[in-house]
Amino acid sequence: MEEHSQEREKLVFLETFGCQMNDNDSERMLGILKGINFARTDDPCSADLILINTCTVRDKAEQKVYSTLGRYKELKKERPGLIIGVGGCVAQQQGEKLLKRAPHLDIVFGPHNVHKLRELLIEADSGRRVVATRLTETIDCDEYGVSPSASGEKAFVSIMRGCNNFCSYCIVPYTRGREVSRQSADIISEIEAAAAAGVKEVTLLGQNVNSYGTSGGGDVSFPELLKLVCRVEGVKRVRFVTSHPKDIGDELIELFGHEKKLCRHLHLPVQSGSDAILARMGRGYTSGEYFSKIEKIKKLYPEMSITTDIIVGFPGETEADFASTMDLLRKVRFDNIFSFMYSPRPNTKAASFEGQLPLDVRTGRLQVLQEEQKQITIERNRETIGKKMEVFVEGPSRGNPDEMMGRTSCNRIVNFALAAGMSAAPGDIMEVFVTDAYANSLRASAGR
Ligand code: SF4
């Protein structure tokens, strides 16, 4: 699309729903668009291109896409040259159907086709409506060729895509395809480039990072990859999401003891504390196996924070199953959880399971779980009072611009005041003294 570089700068309005994989895809879209003279705008009315990067994980995802698209119908009427595109998992699932139902939509593209955005725009510019939802079993060499547009001190780097686990409630293997890993050299050169541009914290992304390199692509194991990332000059902190309990091994657990750059936070989704439910979910571990891994990690690294995902109200979940989840919650004392009420996703096995629970049962259980966890989170946060912690400075505090906000290695947000004469810039790592703790953040002082 060379013609764009000769023209005035064009504007893209991009809305992103869903997970960090989608955030990363959106950054890749912005990276491609930057190369063809697009800048980002917060105002859809002034945009030449509107992109919606969609997610199927939340309930009624499809309806949300149509209602979001509906908002732009008038804009398209007023300015027929406006191009509207839908990407992400809903685009992958619905394909042509989206074009049929939304006549003002120009482009539909799935997660495996993000790198083709430039070509898709050329087609749309010439008046064709296009669908690109081909799922590929290998990673095209140019797929991650364009650096994400993210600027600043933190970068998210996809190390693989897709998933082979087919948990019975999940749509990801259908929308993002089978698991494929990128070559370590490509990942490292992307991180080196990011570090040279000022990035100091890197988060490696994948649906199941612990199986990196085990099924298609990838030339080293995940712990080996982490070691290589930790060696990159300029990178001060390394994080990764998401881990699968069945794949987390001793080599990774031991690595936390050697690699100082590796953040002391592990997000390990358990989903349920009931073995019967875990089996119906197809998760591949029991509650006891999960707990013994957590115990081992906590024993080795007491400062490590452990977070998880939990689904309540899965089909067939009895009061006793739910009680097992509550027991696990109390035993592990997670630092935080992401909790969801089960709702069926089209084309998943669990959507046709017997024993779908009524909404009031599911909402009631979610409430009980969240109340209990809120207390545990506050207690866990309060355990840090009086401790010295290192924070990665992210910028001014949201609530008080005279203070700074940073994040601990164990992923807690800290708002802190600087002593007179002190300064801190984003990307700095500094020691703070924790003075108070709340449900979502800590309070601290620096230099006193
Ligand atoms: S591990 Fe299970 S829940 Fe996670 S992406 Fe794969 S299929 Fe979905």
C-alpha cells in the first residue's frame, strides 16, 4: 500500500476485547499500520479505518460485535471511504456470516491472518469485501516480522500460538488453531530489538507457555528459552503467561532459584477444586496434583505470588464440587484470582453436557467465591506491610500525580511517595518500604 506513504497521515481507531494475546495482535496491527502511514486516534468519527479485535471468551461475544459494529453504520454512510474491519476470535468463528449480517463491514480476518492486514486493506480500498480466516499449521516466516508498535518500557512477545488441549469449555483451539511455537532465534531478536528501543520488562505470551517447543516449531524447551531471554542486555524483568498445571515441571520451578530477572509471580489456572469437574473439563490433573505443585513452589520461594483462574457453575457441578473449590481456595491462599461463571461457548463439548446449571446458582456461587477471595487477597497483601520490596516504576500514580506507581516482582501494584530530592522514571527499579495494603494495591515510601 505504498500510496499511503505519499498521502496525508491516515487515522485508525482500534478497539480491543479479550486477552493479552489479543492485545498483542492489536499491537502487531498497529505496527503494520504505522509502516503504511497510519496513526492511532481515540475518535472513531475522525478515523479512516476502524478495527475491532474481538474475543469469544465472554458471554454474548457475537452480539457485542454486532452492537459495536452498529455504532459505526452511520459513519460509513456519511463517509463511504471509511474502511471497517473485524479481527480476532469472533471473526475467525463467524467468517462470511459477519459480512452478510453487517453490510457496512469491509474486512473479516482471524488471528492467523493479522500479518496480512496491509494486503487486506489494499483489497478493501479497491472496493472488495474480504474474508481471511485460513488457519495455518506452521507460522509463516513474515507472521511476526513487523515489530509491535508498543513503545515504552514493557513489551509483550508471543512465543507461540494456538493450543492442543481442547479443554471442554474452551473455544481457543478452534479459533487460534493448533499449537505452534516460534523459533527461539526469532523471539530473541524481537526482544533484543525491543530492549534496544528502551524496553526493560518482557512478558512472554502463549496459551500454554510450558509446552513451548514440544509440538511444532520451537527448538529449545521453555526453561531454556527463559534463560536466553534473561541473558538479553537491557532486560531487567521477565514474566510469562499462561502456564498449564499439567505441564509445569521441575526444571521451570528450579529456574526461579537461579534467574534473578524472572519475576516472582506464577499464574497457574486451576479452574476447579473438584476432581470430577476437572476430569469433565479435560484438564489433565487432579486437585491434589495441583496442590502439591503449589506447595513445592511455596516452600522453595515463600515470596512468590500465585494467582489463578476459576470457573464456577460448570455443567454438573454439585454443592460438594463447589465446596472442594472453596477448600482449595482456602488451602492455597491465592494472592488473587480471575473468576468466571460458566457459560456455554458454541461448538465446545461442554455446551452440550447435561446438568447445565441455572443462572441464579452460578451467580450465587461466583459471589461466595469472590467474597472469600477478597478477604484472602487483603490478608495476603497485608503480609507485605513492613517489608522492603523492589518495584519497577511504571509512571505517576493514577490517584495522585505527585506520587509514583510501580509493580513488585510478585506483580502487586504499589503507590509510593518519593523523599525530597529523589526522582524516579518509568523503567527504573527501586526499593520501597511497604506501609499499608488494600484489596488492589500497596502503599509505600521510597528513600526514607
Ligand atoms: S489450555 Fe484449555 S483453557 Fe487454555 S487455551 Fe487451551 S483449551 Fe483453552
